[in-house]
Amino acid sequence: MGKCVLCETESLYISKELSLCSRCIKKRPDEAVPLALEVHARIRRRFGLPERPPKDPEGISCNICINECRIPEGGIGYCGIRMNEGGRLRGVSREEGKLSWYLDPLPTNCVADWVCPGGTRRGYPEYAIKDGPEHGYYNLAVFFHACSFNCLFCQNWHFRKETLKPEVTGVTKLLSDINELTTCICYFGGDPTPQLPFAIEASKRVKEVSGGRILRICWETNGAMHKNLLEEMIELSLRSGGCIKFDLKAWDEALHIALTGITNKRTLENFEYAGRYIHERREPPLLIASTLLVPGYIDTEEIRSLARFIASINPDIPYSLLAFYPPFYMKDLPLISKTEAHECMRIAISEGLKNVRIGNLHLLA
């Protein structure tokens, strides 16, 4: 049971590590946000990562994501994979990245499996091999070992142990594991955002040599990249039949900062921007949204606001509400109940969304 340091409320729905309730975060952001950022700083120190995005006026600029780091001489960026050495940015590049990958049999447990060609017949025959789930084919699942956020509920948090290691992998090595049975590539992590130049380069190369066969390019991301990079992602996914899956973690900005360490302004702007391209390909859907139902924090109020936002862009955008499993620094929170999850789904539909589902049903209490 956690206790809020501002209002002194005790509850199973207050994270012990964060020690702030959602009400205080939203109603008293001037007090709550600095306290939350200190929690994030403490956690990041444990992994040897910068406490906050560096803003050295004499440093080198990196504009790949919302953090827009200005990295001092001898320092590293917030994501941990770019450093300033002798006045030049070193680390990952278009040719080399910090990542791992595996071939995942289709249909796979993907945020979009219920609407994508690999798990359904949507997009057949232009973007899908089969008039149904692509049994016998594979997704190349590419996991990037870095992130531009610091989510306290990160379900793949172990990547942080790899972020600062010097080993990198070349584009050619990644592409060598793609074969004639590979029908999609999905970039996730961590998050692909800090290494988008690498992912975009890899995608362009594989499409050049694929001979026009079906090979979809997909992304699972926090959406906080520079708009120029988002435009390249959209183009790759549109042409290949792939999708872009935005993880909309919270609507309220103070709550988003408390949970992730970073503002959601760029994410919401980019989601709206990507929505402008939906009309260019109706099937399969280009843009998909998901939200993790974090008990005590991402509640019906947050889902209502997010659903209203999504519906205002396009009510046909698929929205997946993901059941929570206690990971990383929110291990003490309970599972979300079936009643709560279904109420969130009902509210999302009531706000005008036509395609809503609950993911990870087996995790509901």
C-alpha cells in the first residue's frame, strides 16, 4: 500500500515508488511534477542514465525526439545511445544500432493483431499473403535497446541493461535474417524513436531488394519523434501495408510526466498529424492507438479524454485498452478488474470510437 506525500492518502492504488496519487498529480501539478521528476531521476541514476534531458547551451543538439538534448562534451543524451566526443555526436547511426530481433510466427501477439493483415484478412490480397491469418509466415520483431521516455510501468524495462554497452549491430546483419517467409517487420522496444534513422534505413534497403513482394513495415512507439522522421515512417507503412501503433500513455500532461518523466505534447501532435493520412489507405488501418490501464492512474476519466481525442481525428481508428501487469517500479499495484476494464471500453465507445477492444484479457482480475 502506497501513501501520497501531498494529501497523505493511503491506498493500494498509489505506487510506493511514486508516492503520489492521481488526484494530487492532476489538481496540484506545480507541487506533484517536481516530486515525480525526482523519482525518475533517482531511478535513472541506478541505470547510469542522465537524470533529465541535458540542455547544455554549449552542447551538441540532437533533435530526433521531443527531448531535444543538448549534449555536453563527454556527456550522453537522455536515451543513453548518443554521446558528445570531441564536439561530434557518436554512438548509433543509420548504419549501426543497439538492438536485438527474432522471427515471430504469425499471427503474433501484437497490439494490432486484431486488425492487421498478419492476423486477419484485412488488406488481402494487396498487403496480405492469405485470405485470413498468415499461418506459416513470420514477423521480424526488432527490439531497440533505448527509449526516449522513462515509464515507471515499463514492461520491457530490461533493455536498460543493454543501453550503455558499447556493442552495436549493422543494418546488413539485421537484414540477413529476413527470408521469403517474412511478411512483416515490427520495430518496438524500448522504443524505435531514438534509433529511427537506423530503422528507416533498414526499411528502405529491405524494400529495395524484396522484389515488390508483401513485406509490411510496422512500428510500436510512444510517438515522440521529430515530425520529419514521422513522415518517413508514414510513407514506409503506407506503401507496404504496415501500421503505426501509438501508445497513448495518458491524456493529462502532468500525469503523463509523473508516469513517464516526459511531456505528451509531441505524442499527441504527431498522432493527430498521422491521422491526416488515414484516408490514403482504408485497409488495413494505418494508425492504431493503445493505452495501458494502470490501476489508480489511467482510469475512466483518462480513457474518456483519450477516446474523445482519437474520435475527433477519426472514429474508425482502432483503440486497444491493455490490461496491466505490475512491472518495473510499479510492482506493488494490483491488476485491473474485469469490471473496470469493460467500463473503460464502454466509455471509449460512448465517445464515438467504433473499434475498441481489451487486450491481454488473461491479466484481468
